[in-house]
Amino acid sequence: MTVSAILQVVLITFMVGLAGFCFTLTRRLRKLNDLETGLGGAIAVMASEISRLEKSIILAKSEAMAATRALSEEIERAKEERAFWMLQKKFSESMPARPVKLQRRRRREGVDLDA
């Protein structure tokens, strides 16, 4: 056998091995890209979950913003009310205290107060 023949046998053996490897690789890639059981299905599910989560995040963000606005309005209203009551308190403290006389109610004749 000559060197040329040996190289041709090695080349043919290498080509058969490479063809087997390519066949195996192709079969594995098909299984991997299968939309029901493979990685393709997992990617499709993840993509739909990501879009669902993005919508949920946007909704939660808008609800949080609305709650923040409502809370700030309530806080402002409470501040105004507190200022009003503090002003009332100052006025009541500055006015001289005068005794309040309680008077009994007199019953009018002919008028029934219980009715």
C-alpha cells in the first residue's frame, strides 16, 4: 500500500465518522427545537410568561401610583384639618372663659314634649 492509498483510507474513515457526527447532531437539534418537549417549547413558554409578567408589573405600577396620589390627597386634607383645629384651639384659648349657665327647660302647658 502506498502513502496515497493510506491517506485515502484515513480520509474516508474520517468522512464516515464526520457524517455520523453530523447525523447525530441533526437529530439532537431537532429534539431540542421541538415546540412541545424541547427547548423551543420552554423558550415559547418563557416568552409568554415574560409578556404576562410585564403586563402585571405595568398594572401594579399604575395601581401603586393611584394609591400614592390618593394617599397624598388624604395627607393634605388631614394637614388642612389639623391646621383648622389648631386655629380653633388658639381662638378658644384667647377668648376669656365665661361661665355657662344651664337653665332648665320649662314645660309648656298643652304641649307634649315626648311626642
